[in-house]
Amino acid sequence: MKHRQAVLTMIVVTLMWSIAGVVTRHLEAARSFEVTFWRSGFNAAALVVLLGWQRGPAALAASLLGGGRALWLSALCWCVMYTAFMVALTLTTVANVLITMATAPLFTALLSRLWLGHRLAARTWAAIVAAGTGIAWMYGQQFSAADARHLAGTAVAVAVPLAAATNWTLLHRMRGRPGSDMLPAVLIGALMSALLVLPLALPFEASGHDLLLLALLGSVQLAIPCVLSVVAARALNAPEASLLALLEVVFGVAWAWLGAGEAPSAAVLGGGLLVLGALAANEAAALRRSA
């Protein structure tokens, strides 16, 4: 995959990731840990079908059983991202979680510098700062961490950008190396997440309507885009992939507006434009440089 194709793929990925909020607004009975269980479970089932069709059951089983430490570390990162996001939402506000997640590009840049020895261009640092400012502008007025519950939720939410930064950096480090097939990690992470929250998800209360929506989340919102993101990461540096992933927040606001009637405020619109502008400027500079 060429760089431009990888960028376009990540835009599609974030568009698919971003439907989580608007879909969960239409759930009837399923809540918190049960949502996480069914979403991760359907994600794992979809990945078994997708990866099994792509490479065959025998090859898929061999890649799962023969994966090295990098594969399992990546799987752990996916598990943390799948799980911590939903747990954080049960403890604090959506705004707190989203603002915390906006630190992912900064963590990724620092990890890339320390782990891979990469020097980031000034334009990338500027895009990270501008995009983070845009996210803070979007949700800053709603941020709340005054009591212990909100502080706990924010602390749990920190695990999401940390895991994402580790995963992007790991994927960048492993690309092109022998035995660097990291796609099975997405499946392993989904299984780990479902098993982890199963005791907390009982008793199940989801209706048939809920299960259809959760199957949509597991397959279209998680399985397909997560696989595509791993493929796109082979042609992107880690901070760039993490920056592009911020589009999920912007698209999520748009979906909530169109599908759930949650009209964004002026601050949300202004912050979203700043994020989009920062990403567009960074990618335009990258394209000019490669040309």
C-alpha cells in the first residue's frame, strides 16, 4: 500500500470507528460491560470469518499459535483499547474520555522517539499540538474531574491512548520484518476483552434489537476497520497514524448530530475544524515532500 492509499484507508477506518456513539444511542437494554462483551465477542466472530476466509483456517490457526511476543503485546494493546474505553465511560463523562484520548498522538510521538529513535518533523509536532488543542476546545467546557469517580474514570481512560501509542509504535517497528504478521493480534485482543468482562456483563439483558446493533458494532465498527488499520500502518509512521485516528472524534460528532439529533455547539464545530485543518496541513506537507 502506498502512502496516499494508506492515508485514505485510515480516513475510512476512522469513519467506521466513529459510528459507535450513534449506534449505542439506539440500544434498548444492554449497558456498560454487557455492551463491551457483545461488541468484543461479535468482533472476534467476524475476525474469525474474515481472517479465515483470507488465509484459510489452517493458516489462521498456525499464525495464532505461532505468534511471538510482539503479536501478543499487540493483542494486549487491542484488549486494553477495547475494554478501557467502555469502562472509563461507566465512571466519567464522554467529554473526559475523549479529551484524554486526544493525548494519543503525543504519547505516540514520544514512544517513537524513545523506542525507534525517530526525529519528528516540525510540521508533525505542530499538527499534534493543533489537533490536541482542537479536541480540548471541542470538549473543554464539559471537562470534569472534581470528584473521585471522575478522577478514576480519567485514570482508566489514560490506558486507551497509552495502549494505542504502544500499538502504533510496535506495528511500525515490526513492518517488513520476517514473521511480522500482526493481523491475528486484533482477533486475540477481541477474545481477551470478551473473556475479561464476561463476569461483569452477567446477567445478560440485551434484547434482540440490541444484539443486531452490537453485531453491527463488532463487525463494521471494529473488525473490518481494525484489520484495515493494521494494513495501513505498514505505510505510515506511528505518529502520523495516531494523528489520523483523531478523525474518529470529529466523525463521531457528525454521526451523533445526523443520527441521534445531538447538535454540536459552536465550540465543537470550531474545534473540529481545527483538528481537520491540522491533519490536512500535515498530510499536504507530507505529500509535497514525497513529490
